[in-house]
Amino acid sequence: MAAPNVLTQALLVARLDLRRRLRDRSVLIQVILAPVLLALIIGGAFSGDSGGLRADIWLADADGSELSTQIVAALAGQSEPGGEGVSFVAKPGLDAAAAEAAVDADEADAVVVIPAGFGAAVRAGEAAELRVFGDAGDDVVAGIARSVADGIANGVQTQRAAIATTLTAAAQLGEEVSADDVARVAAATPAAITVRDSRFENTFSMMSFFAPGMAMIFLFFVMGAAARSLVTERREGTLPRMLAGPTSPTAVLLGKALAVLTLGFTSLLMVWGITSLGFGVDWGDPLGVLLVSTGAVVAIAGISLVITGLARTESQSEALTIVFALVLSVLGGSFVYTATGFLAEVRKFTPNGQALMAFSDLAAGNASPADVLPAVLLLLGGGLVTGAIGLLAIRRGLAP
């Protein structure tokens, strides 16, 4: 009778290892109870953020000219105050001082001010300015308000160029054309290209970012504890005896690695399920979430196996797991909602950072499973390489 192949042996080892581990209460706490508590804590912390970005941006029209009235009416007509996303609220007659006071008093999230004389300056071809007031602690809303002001400025500049070109052409043809008539026609002509900013429509929830972010931090400890059991088995002599038995060493180590992967994947799925069903958090396309979760688990398992291979004792393995978990969590941006500068660049080179960016894109509706596939393949490749290195280190550590 032919001996079972390596994969069959590995699956048998994984099944037996999981059965033994699940009899251990500490494993049940780490894999089931702790993820439940983590999901409840995240849900309680961000329960008021069931929707996404909500902001009221005031359009303070201190000018009252025909041009400023048209600008305010066009923007305010795009949204409903108090609704989802960004709402534009017309505030005729509001000047810069009152706008700044409104932001300081938290009456408005940001204000775009069209100052007095704006329309006359534009008509005369003179320099005109817009002012933006926003909360320094909310870069997202302040950035949106600045984008709105830039859009208005670009539109006015384009309209001014169109009017000047029309008047020049009319003069060359000997036609008499009123600048006011040209301005009205230009204002009424729809733009040839419309730009839709997803920040105005996006309902991305803060929980959609922090739920996978915190889950992956916890995943480091779950996977580390699972992989650390190999150190215990090595010390107690269980693992060397298994490797010396009829089952091939490759199958034994592969089965142990599959057990680690299963525990980690279960932990991550627990957080996904509880935050989705219990708190209504939308992680995005389920297929995409499964793909990214698989990549994240494999990548973090690979790191955990490398740590296990390097450590000689359980205490060393535990200490290294904590260090790697905290450092990679910081560099991967798990604690920071909007990463900028050095952190925004370095997170691309961390497994949890790659996974977190993919999770965020899925939750925001900016990516499909096909879009996150490159990140998933990168995570899987890195995890398989580091996992192989870790298993080799473990096996060498058993050599006499």
C-alpha cells in the first residue's frame, strides 16, 4: 500500500494539531473570546460613526453679486444639509470674521468665503481672492473646502479666458458683443468635463479602517502564540519525536504551519463577522475581503514562523513577537487614520500596511477584488518566502 503523499500527511497533522489546541482553554480565549471582545470594543468606540464622512461646508457670500450668487446656488444645489457626505450650505451676507467665528464655535466644519467686491474684480479682470476657514484638527474637511475654493477659482479663470477670447474674436470680425452677454452665456454653458470627487459622496466609516487595523495587530499575537507552541514542543521533545517518525518532516512542519494559518484566519473572520453583523460595518466586497484576509494571514504567519525559528525559548519568542507586532503596527499605519510623509511611504513595505490599504479601498468602494489582487499576491509571496525560511530555521534548530 502506497504511503500518503506529503499534502495528505500535512492535512492530517494539521487536523490533529488543531484538535489538540482547541482542548486548550488559552487557545479558545485567544482565537474566539478575544476577537469577540476586540470587535465589541471597536464597535463601542466607533458606534457613533455608523455612516461615513459627514460635514457641513458653509458658502459665505459676502459679495452678493450675480456671479457669487450663481456659484453658491450651483454648489448648494448639489447636496442636502445634514445628509450623508459633504453638504454645502448657502450663507448669504456672511463675512470673513463671522465665518471664522462660526468655525471656532463648531457651527460649521469649514467655510468658503466669497468676499465683497469679488464679482466686480472678476468683471474688471482684476485679481480676486477667496478665503477658506477650517478646523486645523480636521485636515480632511479643510482639504475638501480648499478643493472647492480651487475649483471655483479655476472655473472663474476659465470663464474669464473664454470671455476674453470671444471679445477678441468679435472685435477682429467687426462685431459688437456685450461683455455681460458673453459672461451670461459662458456661465450658462455646462462644463465639457465633470469631475466627481469621491470625498463628497464617500460613506467610508472609521470602523471600516480601525476594525481590520486592530484585528491585524491582534493577529500578530494570535499567530505568535500559535507558532510559539512549536518552541514548547521542541523543548519538551514532542516535535523531534514526530520528525523522527514515519511521517515526513516536511509534512509535519507543513501541517503545523497550516494549523497556525487556520487559527489566525479564524480570528480575523471572527472580527469581520461580528463588526459586520453586530455593528453594520461594511468591509467591502466579500470576495475581496476574503482574498486580502488570506494574504494578511499568510504574511503575518510567515513572520511568526521566522520569529519562532530564531527564538531558542518561549520567552524570547514572546518578546520578539511583541516587538515585531508593535513596530510593524506603527510603520503600517494601524494606529493612524490618515498617514502622511514618511509613514505614508514606509507603510507600503509592511504586510499589515499593504493589507490595511487594500481593506480601506474595499470598504470605501474604490476597489474590486481584481483591484486588490496585486496586493494579495504580494502578501502571499512574502508570506510563503518568510514561512519557508522560518520552517527551515525550526528544522535546523532541531539538528543535534
